[in-house]
Amino acid sequence: MKMKSLKNSILVNIVILCILILSLPAISRAGDTLVLTCNDAIAIALDKSFSLKTNLYTRTAAEHYYRFYKAMFKPRIDVRLFAPSLNESVSPVQQADGLPVYNSSGITQFGGTLKYTYMLSTGGNVALNSQLYRENLKTRPATGDFKELRAKQAYSSISLNFTQPLFTDNILKENLKEARLRFEQSSWRFTREQMDIVFRVTYEFNMLYRTIREKEIIREKLKNSEEAYRIAQIKFRSGRIPEGDVLIAEIAESRDRADLLESEGKLERIKDSFKQSIGLEPDVDIDVTTDLKYDVFVIDMDKAI
């Protein structure tokens, strides 16, 4: 029985130890405080803002469309190659005194086309076309005992074309103008969203910093009122002040304590709202600090006078 109870005690201790080890990271995270400056809070808000990311993607898409329509006014070269192009066919030849016979023919082409197009600002274009290819022809006529006949041919051509739409709008120019306006509009929206986030976070940061400082002031005020109430009690017991003064000091101490509790509740509400605004988890403990720098000036008394 003693051995069994000893084993149970060891098992319970092991389980407790495992629970403590697993809970250490959570305890350490709960005890950590994230200290933020105003720039840190703005950076976090800009990184986690879904509306800002949406506007960024919209601006990127509009930029791609603008570049696409802008590139349509640039000269372009189109190349088409066919090497080789094969075509085989069989055609029947009807005979009056017998069954039909079949002729087989084939063509093999090697070549390509080259087209250089220069776009005009009026919506038209000037195109230079060139074509060069070679054909190898072969046929096996049934009437010639299927003797294969071959022929080789080469072709080349070059042409200059001018195209200009008349009595209609310049579609390319209108598309480019529309794409540019969409890109500028999306850029303005993205910048506006950034500035709104910076303004909102800066305002809420200052409100949170102000509430923290107000809490510290109220805490110091409570310490002073507690000390004043303690001194008033001592003076009352020695008969130096009336009881009314002690009651006044006690009321002031109670009022300052209530103000401190109210300030702590207000601080927690503003903290939760600030964390939600910049995209932090609710269980993250935060504190704020300012990076203000005050310049020290040495003033010469004689010059000042």
C-alpha cells in the first residue's frame, strides 16, 4: 500500500510539473508589455489594415491597365514562322469504263512573315509587312503510272500599309485616358486611406497617452489626499483641529479614490479601442511612450535685456 501511494504521489507530481512547464510560455507572454511609440503604432496599423491592402491591390491593377494601354502606342514587331507546314491530300478521278483512280499530292512550306507596326497618336498606324516562304510540291497522278512529279517554288513580298479610322473617336487614346484617370483615382484613394490611418492612430495615441498621464496625476493626488487625511487625524487626536476638518479630508480622499477607479476603467476602454484600431490582439498588454525631444537654449542675460 505504501509503494502504491508513493507511485501515485510521484505520478501526481509529474502531472503538475508538466502543467507548470506548459503554462510558463503563456505566463511569460501575459507578463510582457508591448511599449509603442506613435510611429510604431502607425506602422502596425498600416501593415494590418485590410482596407489599405484592398486599395493597394486596386491601385496595382489600375497601374497595370494604364501601362498596357500606354504600351499600345509603342512600335511593335510581329513575327510568324512556319517551318515546316505539311499538307497531304488524295483526290479521286472518275473513269467512264472502270473504277475511279486516286491522285495523291502534297505541299511542304518553309517561311515566315514579319510585320512592323508604328502607332500614330491619331489612332491609326503605319505597317510594313514582309513575307518570304518556299514551297515543295509533289504529286503522283494515277494516269501516269503513279510516277512522282516534283516542283519547287519560292515567294517573297513586301508592302507598306496605312490605316486611319475616320469619322469616329480615337479609341486607343480614349482608353489610355480612362486608364490614366483610374490609376490616378486609385492612387488618390490609397494615399487618402494612408493619411486617414495616420490621423486616426495619431489622435487615438494622444488620447491614450493623455489618459495614462491623467491616471498618474490622479494617483499622485490620491497619495496627497491620503497623507492629508492621515495628518488631519493626528491633529484631531491632539485637539489641534475640529472634527469637521477631518471629515473634509476624508471626503477629499474618498473622492480622489473614486476618480482613480474611474480613470483606470477609462484607460482600459481606451486601450481596448486603440488595440482594435491598430490591429493588435485584445490580450496584448500595451504601454505608450513619446519620443519628444526638447532643445535646451542658453540665453545670455545681457542680450536678453
